Amino acid sequence: MFNQLGVIGVGLMGGSFALALKRAGLVKRVVGYSKSPATTEKARKLGVIDAAADSALQAVAGSDLVLVAVPVAAIEATFKAIRQLIEPGVLVMDVGSTKRDVVDAARRVLKDRLTGFVPAHPIAGKEVSGVEHADAQLYLGKQVILTPLAQTDPNQVQQATDVWSAIGCQVLRMTPENHDTAYAAVSHLPHLLAFAYFNAMLAQPAGREFLSLAGPGFRDFTRIAASDVSVWRDILLANREEVIKQTQRLRHALDAFEVAMRSGNAEALSDLIRTASDGRSGWQMNARPTPPR
Amino acid sequence: MFNQLGVIGVGLMGGSFALALKRAGLVKRVVGYSKSPATTEKARKLGVIDAAADSALQAVAGSDLVLVAVPVAAIEATFKAIRQLIEPGVLVMDVGSTKRDVVDAARRVLKDRLTGFVPAHPIAGKEVSGVEHADAQLYLGKQVILTPLAQTDPNQVQQATDVWSAIGCQVLRMTPENHDTAYAAVSHLPHLLAFAYFNAMLAQPAGREFLSLAGPGFRDFTRIAASDVSVWRDILLANREEVIKQTQRLRHALDAFEVAMRSGNAEALSDLIRTASDGRSGWQMNARPTPPR
């Protein structure tokens, strides 16, 4: 049980975390801060937070749990704004989709206060953003990846594990490097492809006419193309090396299909499709709890 | 009201059409044929068809409505097998996802019996195949594209329009050429990308570990990668020229993202993502009834 949760960045992710902790009875009071005063006020009116803070630092004052839920490019500035009030025993987490850059920023800024910081990435989201979409059940049944450092206090890692478990998450641990490599493959590349595909559609003369003809396959394939602009700008920049390695792999896989198509090699094309079709048919979300360490 | 529907290829698409017509009271009797006797027998036991035919030709005998629901590469052979029994006044349709190749096959084989053939492509499907997944509601609320030829009997086009409308479809007409161009963009390329992406994932050393970490975005993006192998082999081969044009467009769109990422150009990257995100947020399935003619 925490006395006070301070949420910096009261959007979809931060707001949903606050609601989930309240519903689970894990926190007495939630103080929130967003860069836009209108957002902070909306969060208060919606009952997502109990009190609005005027600054990130004020949201940390008196909090024994702090969630930094800002776009990853804003995390370093946020750490600078709050570090003076991060007392020993305060658990600080982020929810960023990349971890090496967040850990680097934490090392640079937090220094001796690094021990209380547990980097976290909940594998949850929606294609809509904003506190008005915050949902106490967003994290239920989802995975959350923790990437603690050698300096991280093991008690804080345990506390972090307990709080995410209590709101329904399966908690996994990885190194920041393995995290970024894996999520470049399973999340960042699909988003990039969905964005690029949608742009390729819009860029052709009859593109908008074509869109009126699209069906359920298109709908699901492109759902993530509607994702938040600044969040994904930051992710694709922060993890660009790994993402570009993945685009090279995708281009090679696409080459194989094009060679089979151009040469009319039905058997080779069948084999390529079968690999994907069998692989996807056998896949289940959250099927295996053991990630690479 | 039809006296007898003959379904050649009693799988997901053909079986669902039979069930939908029965439910709507549009047909007195359904005769079905599949290459595999076990499939035909399963369809009869499930009540999808009333009688099992021993050949494609036998499924046509006595039918005033014939649905050819075989993979597109098998359509020409099917036309050859049935043409002698296609009498004037019999409405023949297919459900192929490509239309130029089907129309070419019809022209070559049906000749003076071409007037009763109305090429059709219902924009409906599932990532599972087989008559056991046939569903009377599969076509409800979906679009169906008809690509009649200059020689097609207008009365048959009207009958085709009426029957698809009666089972809940929005009926559109296009030329076979415009159809294939549009569906290369909105359907064939997404399938190809989903296949290639899944293969790229499986081909890397830690690929199977990565898969255990994937979340809801991955799930929806890759749903169509589980599609039927022979159906998609035939589509990608039949429409390869248009599909490869689309892969070139996709590669160019991907290039633009990679340039922005490599150069760290946050503003350009934002603009690229915003185009996709705004475009997808404003898109709705079946929002506009007017296709390119």
C-alpha cells in the first residue's frame, strides 16, 4: 500500500496506472501533473487524480511512488526537474517503450539516486491517446518488462514487481539492451510498417478511392497506424539502430517473396506463405513467460 | 428465389454463401462439390449443402445459380469441367480475390456462354479456412465487387446484385483492371507484408523468444499472416504485376522513414507519422460507396 502516487504525464498510460492502483486499493491519494494545465485539470475532473500539481517536482513531493509517463524524449528533462526530491525508499518507474535511452538518461541525471529507479515497459496501449481514454483495466492480463540495473535496489525491484502484479500484469525482467532488440522486432517494426504502408497508400493518385474499398484485413493490419505521433517519433528515434536492423531483415524477407512471384515459382511461394501461416496460427499472446535475459 | 444453387468448392466462402442463401430463403436446394470427397461429405453432414455431387459438372446440372468458389488457379479447369451445362439463364459467379485472370479464363473457356458469368469478389474472409468455419453471417455488412464484361447479360448482373444485396452486402461495380489495381493496394500488399514480416521474425536467431514478448499491436498486425496458403499463393501469382508495383511504393515510403531516422530529423519523422496517424484515424470501413470505375 502506498500513501501517495505521483503521476507525471497524465495521459493514457499514466492515467490508466492511477485508475488501476485506485481500483486495487493500492494507493491512498494520487497527485498528477501534465505539461498542459488543461490536461491536468481534465484528469482531476475525471477522478483519475485526486489533486493537480503545478510542476513535476510538486507531484513528487510527499509521494512514495512516482510514475514518469511522458514521451521518452522528455524523460531526461523530467528526471532533472524531480531528482532533488527523490528520497531513499521512493519507488520511481517510467513506462517508456524503449529502455536503453531511458536508462542512459537516468544514469546521467539521477546518479546516486539511481537505486530507487526501476525502468518499466508495460506491453499495453491503445491506438488513441489522452487521459479521457484512461482505463483501469488497460494493464489487466498484459506483460510488463522491468529492466533493473546493477545499482537498482532489489527491494525496489520487488516492490515494482508486486505493484504491477497486483494490477494484473505478468512481470518479466530483461536487460535494457535485450529489451530494445526484442521490441524493435515485435513492436517498433510493425508500427513503422503500418505507418509506411498507410503513407504509400495515401501517396498514390487513386489512394483515397482505394481506401473506400478496404475490408477487415486492412482494418486490423493498419490499426496501429493511428498511434500517437510524438510517442512514436520518440521511440523510432531512440531505438533507430535496432529498428533499422529489423527493416533490413524485412526487406530481405520481402525480396524472397518477390523473387518467387517474378519467376512464377508457385512451390517456393507456397513454402514462404506456409512458414508465415503456420507460424502465426501456432502463436498465442503471452504464451511463454520466459524472455531472453 | 432460385430452385437450386450449385456450389463448386465447399469451403469457407462457398459454404458461407450457401448458408446465407438458405437463411435468407433465397434457394430451395443446395448441391455441393469439392475436390476432396471428405470435404463434400462434411459439408453435407453440417447441413451446409443438401446433396453431395460427384463432380463439378454434376453440381451444375439442374442449378439456376452456380457459385465457383475454388482457388483462382483452379477456376479455368473448373470452367472447362462445367461449361457444357451452363444453359442460358443460369447465373454463374466466382468469389476470386483477383479478377483479370478469372475474366481471361472465362473468355478463353466459356466463349458464347460468357453472358451468364458475373465475376464477383466479396470483401469478406477469415484467417481460418474450411467448411467447418462456414458462417451464414460472413457476408453481412460487407462489400462485394462485381466486374461484369461488355458481353455480360445485364439481367444477370441485376440478379447477381439482388442476391448479394439480399444477404446483406453493399454491391459495387468496377472493371477487372481497376479491381486488381485497387486490391493489390488494399489487400494483397498487406497480406504479403504480414507474411514477410512474420518470416523475418522467425528467421532471426532469437525470433521465437521475441514472439513470446509480443502484444496486442503485433496480434492485430499479423492476424492475416495466418491466411490460407494456396488461396494466397494463387492471388500473389495472379496479380503479381500490380502487387510488385505496390511493394515498390511501400519500399519508397519506408525509405522516407529511414532517412528521417538515420539523420535524426524529428520534425520530418513527426510529419511522416502524422500523415499515417491522421489518415488512419479518419478512415472507416465501408465509408464510401463510390469506387473508381
